[in-house]
Amino acid sequence: MTGSLRSTARNPVAIALMGLLILVFLVLGVGGGGRFPDAFRAAAADSVVTAGSHSMSSRDFLRVFDQQKEKYEQQAGQTFTTDLLVQNGADQQMLGEIALEQAELEMVTRAGITPAPVLVDAEIKKLPFAFDRVTGQFSQQQFTQALAAQGFTPKQAEAQIADELAQRHFTYAMQAGFKVPRLYAALSAVAGMESRDVSWFLLDLHAVPPPAPPTDAQLLAFMQAHAAQLTRPEMRVISLARFSAKALAPTITVDPAEVAKEFAFKKDTLSNPERRTVIEIPVKTVADGATAAQRLSRGEEPAAIAKSMGVEPVIYLDKPQSAIADRKLGAAAFALKDGAVGGPVAGDLGLAAVKIAKVTPGGAATLETARAKIEADLRDRKAADLAYKQSQAFDDARQAGAGVADAARKAGVALLTVGPVTATGLDDSGKPNPALSDKILKAAFALGAGQDGDLEDAGAGEYFAVRVERVQPPSLPALADKRPQLAQAYMTQELVTALKAKALSLVDQIRKGQGIDQVAAQVGAHVTRQPGMQRLQAQQYQALGREFLENVFGLKPGDAFAAGGGNGIYIGRLDAARPGDTVATARLLEAIRGRVTQGYVSEMIGEVREASRRSIKTDVNLAVARRAIGVDPATTAKSGVKPGGQAK
């Protein structure tokens, strides 16, 4: 169905309609607003994308990039280095999407679509982190503090929420105010109900003789013809000195006396405190507190009691006394028995009625129950100290002029030889080496052959230094190393080429008038005939492949075609095309008109975004974006994009 809608959207009427609507939006949006022309506007130095008054800072882009990187890794089930994503254009793709969004926001603003301050305030007051957990009321201070923790100011948050509201209202208005003409939807209904008869047979791999094994000369020529795909990137062999608390921890022995001493010091913190589920109903007067306590005693719902008094109940689920915000109220609550009700209780923050819904007794820690945790903590601490001492001994030796190998020996650490590996950490077989982090790889590929690196801190008790032993420039693999794989690829290519040539020959015979059964008999194939294929039922024929269906629903009766399949090539002929039942088509028209409108509006919004970016001068600073995500300039050079270039 989607395919038919897209094909219908290519007709002249649809194109004219789309173009007229986009022109209206651009005249109203981009041309107005009383702003200076784009020629008089400069992009902010820290912005990765700037479109008029809208921009995205490098810090925000870093957050977006990290979130998208995490999504990629979750989908693929493996980790990706930043450099690998950049080399595959992920950063430029993200910048392109951001540029479209910022241009659309600027267009909406220039069109005068600005939400009233009261709407922005209402949206802010829906944010859960802006509410005081004790009073249940909106807290400007808590809202400001939560934003500050994320690096935002209230003014920036208000501007972002205003933009989101304007964009949302613009989209809602388009969806509510536009409906495709009945004729346009009718084109989709007619195309969907049209019935087509097709005949086909499968030309499988046995239809052509297998190719002869290639000679060395043929393989060398094949390698040259596919040099871009076969060339291995630059690889390096490195010596790695690692000072790792994590690696040292299993080798550390902990003295039992130290465990006992640590337990004595931490006994109170290791014990499990008593926990309670406390229901609190804030009240304004002593009389209200007594009433609330009586109703709690009768078993009424806390929410109903609080609502009748114009407040929200505060419930602490299985919390220790230290978790209760009101210190005095917490002491009173923990003095009550399980199931008891108290009130009114005068706390630091006011009066309240309280009920104890559950009590979970605490327990004192013993040396035996705490031993495993204490031993692990001591082991980690000692390992971190040892890793730091080793790294300092190594650094002292390096500062005195020793190379990485000699400094490692003086520090008592064995060098690990790794490689050859690529800049993304892949070995000859294309598998990542778990010992190599992004930071180690960047350090290794920033040095020349034979050069030693200095000590670097990798965080969490990890330190390292590298020496580049050997650099292997980009090169084609040796024929002897990849002969079986190359021979297989060569023979597959030859077989596919021969099969395609055979398919074209058979299609040509059908086009010249020969019967499809006679043509199929030449290769010992059986003809299948399928009457009444419809776009609406294309899901039933997915096994035949997208290319097959595109030919069936895109050709004229009598046309022959060849389409790739899973086990060979389909040779087919469209025998007939008949319009669908008139009544059924009319019913379909009414059923799909809403969906056709929705799809048309979605594509129109996409076109408006594209047109907005073309009309509004949108600056995309790839260099700033890559600095924000910590990409080495060498990676930028290898990607073939100029540092000051723009993402397209």
C-alpha cells in the first residue's frame, strides 16, 4: 500500500498540490517575522548548527551523539568507537537531521507561531522533577536546581519548551486543517484494487555451467578491480604497558586482621536499619489533623482523605528513618507500632497525620555476613594503590629518559604486544580486541613507528602507555593469504554474471513473442501462474521479493521482466491488468482517505523542512561538532571532509 501511495504522489496533480502548499508555508513563514535577512546573521562560534535565531551548541550535540551511539550499540549488540561512527558518516547524518529540525523551528517562529507564556508555564509544571517530594507542589527552586545539574538555565528551558510547543501546534494544524482531495485518494484506491495476472519461472544457479577455477592472473586482476573493497586500512603493532587496578585485584591477598579492623570501624553503616512504610497527610490545623487521623484509623484511602482536605498524601515506601524529610515527624513515626495512627504530629515542616502501614525490622551486621564485601573493598583499594605506585614508578623512569619497555621493566610490569590492529581496534579477522579502548587506540595512532608514548590516565584506577612497534600502510592482502576467499568471490561473480546474461536473453525471447512456457522449457523450469495479484495483498507475496513486486505492479500487460530472488532470478511476464470492483473500490476510498491524508501530510512536513533549510541560511560546522565528540583531526582528514565543511 505504501508503495502505491508513493507512486501516486509522483503524478503531476500531486506534485502541483505539494508545491503550492510548500510555497504558501514558505511565503508565510520564511519571508515574514520582521527579522534581518540571513546575510546579516552570523553563526555562534560554539554552535554546530545555526538557523536564524535557533542553534545547537557543541555540548548539546555531544549529548545527542552519545545517546544515538548508545542506540546503535543496543541495536547491534556490540560497541562502536566514535572514530568508526565518524568514518561511516554517522556524525554528518545526525548534523543533517539537526539542521532540518532547526530550520523548521526557525520557519515556524518567523511565521509568528509562538505559544503564549501561560502555555509554556503549564508545560513546565508537568515536569515531574520540578515538584517538591514533600509538599507535592511545584518548586521553582527545585526546577532551577534540576536544570543546573544538566547545564541548563530556566530561560533556555523555557525557549526549548516554547519551540516544541510551536512545532507541535504547527503539525497539529496541518493534520487537522488539510484533507487530500477525493480524487487523490481515489487514485490510491484504484491502484490498490487493480487486479494483475502474472506468469513466472525461476532461473536457478544450475541453469548456467559453473565457472572454471580462476588462474592467479585472473585473481590478481579481480583484486585490482575490487581494490577499494579489498584494501586493508592502516594497521599497527603496539606494545602496551597497562597499570590496571581491575587486573591486579584478583592477585591481592587480604589480611584477616585488616578485615576485622575494617568491620569494627564500619559496623554501624553495614547494619540494616529498620524500614517502614509511612503514610503522611499534611494538615493546616490541629482539628484537621485529628480528623485525618480518625479517618486513617477507620481504613479510608489516604488519597481520598488528602483530596478532601486540598492536599496530596506523602507516602514513604519501605524507607529508613533517615529518608523522611521532616526530622521530627520521622522520629514520631518510628516511635509508633505497626498499623498505628498518630496525629496531629508537629514536625519541622508543619502538622500531619501519620499511619504506619508496614514495618521491616532491621538487623545488625556480623563479621561473617559482611566479610565478602569488606574483603572485596579492601582488595580493590589495595589494587588501586598498587596500580598507582606502578604507574608512578613507570612515569619516573620515562621522565628520566627510559623508553616504554625499559620503564615498564623498572615498574615491574610486563609489556603486552597487540596487533596488527586498525584505528578502530579490529584485527586481521575483523574482530575487536577487548584490551584496547578508544583512548589507547587514539594514543597509538597519534605516534609514528618506533615512537614511545607517555603515561596516560584512563580513569577508575587504569593507566597505560604505548609504543608503536610497526606501522602497516593500507594495502591489498597477499594473494597467498586470501586465495580461497578470493577464488570463491571470483567464481560467484562469474556465475552471477553468466546467470544475468542468460536471464536477459530469455526475457528478450519473451518480448519478441515467444511463449513463456517454451522459454522455460529451455532451462528445464516450470511456469507458475498467479491470477488476481493486488497491491493491497502484496504482503502475501513477500517471499518473491521487492524487485519482483515492483515489476508486477509497475509494468504494462505483455511486458516481460527479470527480478532477483533468493535462489536465482525470476523470469516473469505480466499477462493482464484489470480494474477492481467499483463498489469495493469506493468502500476502500472512504476507508483509506484519512490514512492517505496522514501520509501526505507527513511527506509534506518533510518537504517543508527541506524547503526551510534551503530558504533559511543554515550553517553546519562539522569541525566544531567533531571537536565536541573528541574526534582526532587525523580521523577528519581520513574521512575526506574538510575541517570547515558542512554536512549535506
